[in-house]
Amino acid sequence: MNLAKHLLDIELSAKILRHAVPKMSELDIPVTPDNYSVWYEYFLGINLDLKRAIDEYIAKDTTFTDEVNAALVKRFILENSPNVIENVHVETQLVINNLLEKVSQMNSGTANLTETLSEFHQELKQTYDVDVLYKLVDTLVDEMGSVISDNNQMEESLSSMSDEICSLKAEMENLNIVAQTDQLTSLFNRRAFEDEIQSHMQHYNQNHCASCLLVVDIDHFKVFNDTHGHLVGDKVLAYVALALKKTVKGTDFVARYGGEEFVVLLPNTKLNDALVVAEILRKTIADKKLTIGKEDKHSLGSITVSVGVSTLHDSDDRESYFIRADEALYRAKSSGRNCTCSE
């Protein structure tokens, strides 16, 4: 296996993981393998040019857009360190290699014992000399002791490696959760939605159970941001997200699609029932009055949403399914907002 000169031990790799993911989340950087390879190198500290470039971005309060992230990957990873992405997961490879080595050692010890027993058996057939018998027994005892010692060490090593593997698995599961979570609202993000809609459609194709999609958009959201600032806008987004999360049940899936737009997948749901769910969502959100300020409270009035609903057809792909819900959303907006329309 061709690894970089700076092969890391498992503990250091896990430490980098624990530093890199929170920092990427703080900077609102999607935790993709390419992006993570950049920040893996950053916290490793060997690539000084990359570290200087990122530190300069942070000092200037630069937003890490998709374009900025892609440029960092291209400049510092793909062009200069093409094997970095492979080494991002080097700790997994090290665990496997270490395990194989330990198993090999155990097999070698067992093979030596088998060979000694075979020789012991042959010599017993050929001699009745007491001294020779004592020597054979001593040799056998030594071999048995060696195997027992090796197996005890093997047991300790396997126990330690089991802990390392469990820890690594937890880190990678956490990494996957972070990569699919919208940091502001704690809902699933668009990436998670793209994965889920594929499963949603596969389930439909296998079971032919009616399924629906809601596209939910906050009305006049730009006004909140322009009038009250982005912090208030964030509060509105969090409020709508919480209302959606509390309303969906069971296998229903809700995600922030982007900006002020959310999506809800309703498997095993007919169009009329989906319209009922959409109306419950809309009314739940509209019925509450939001306020800002702890002491001098200021009312934001009602927050309303418009909802578009589509039902899944045999001929649909992901795009056509979404487009019909989005077109229904547009009709709801054109009809005065704070309402629900279906395809």
C-alpha cells in the first residue's frame, strides 16, 4: 500500500478528525471527502502553504463558498498532494494491517507448537531414554508457555484494537451525521434529501404505495432579513424548522432544502392526505406570533408559509417529481401566499 511519508498513528488521526469537523461546521463548510482532506492537511500542519492560505481567509473573515472550497482542493490537494484523500482514512488501514499482523503472529505461534508436538511424537516412538524424555517435555512446556503468552498478548491487542475500531466507527458516524445536517436548524440538509428521495422512490417502485412531496417556502422572508437583520431571519428559520419537525411523524422526512425553502417527503401517503398534512403545517406556523428582544419585546407578527404538493407517478424521476411540487408552490405564492396548492 503506497501511503504518504507522514503516515499517522490512529490516535493522531482521530485527534485531527475531532478538530477538523467542528471547525468546518463553524465555518459552514460541507463535510465532503474533498473538503475534509483540505482541513485534514490544515490540522496536520505539514502543508504550510495551505495553512497560510486558510489562515489568511479566516483573518479576512472570508466566506468559504463552494467556489473557495473547490479552489483549495484543486490547488493544494489534487495538484500538489494527490494521495492526501487516500490518507484521510489511513487510520482505518492501519487498524486492519495491525489486526492482520496480530492474527499472523498467532497463526505462526500455533504452527510452531504443532511442529514441536509432531517432533515430540516421533521421538517418543524412537527412544525410551529418561533424559531425552525430560528434554522433550521441557521443550514442550516452553513451547506451550510461549503460545499461551502470545495468545494472552493477542487477546490484549484485540481488545485494544476493538476499542480503537469502535471509537473510529463512532467518529465516522458522527462525521456522516454532521455532513447531512443543516447547522442552523438541525434538520437534514439538501445532501441528505438527495439521498432520501432516492430511497423514497425505490420504496414506491417496490410497493406502489402512494407517496407525496411538499415544498415549503417562508413568505416574505427577505423582508425579515432586510428589516430586522440576519439574526432575526435565523430565528424565523429555526422556528419554522421546529414546527416542521414536530408535525412530521414516523417515516416522514423533513429537510432544509436551501435558503428559506424546506422539503417534506411523505411515503405511503395519498395526495388528499398530503394536503391535510400541508394545511396542518401551514396553520401551525401561522397561528403563533413571534417576538424579539428579552426586555423590550417587539412583535414580528405571524410567520406564514406557502406549500406546494406533488404525488409520485410511475414515470417520475427526481427532477419531475420535485418540479411539480415547485410549480404548485409558485401557484400558492401567486394566489396570495399563506396557502397550499397541489399539482
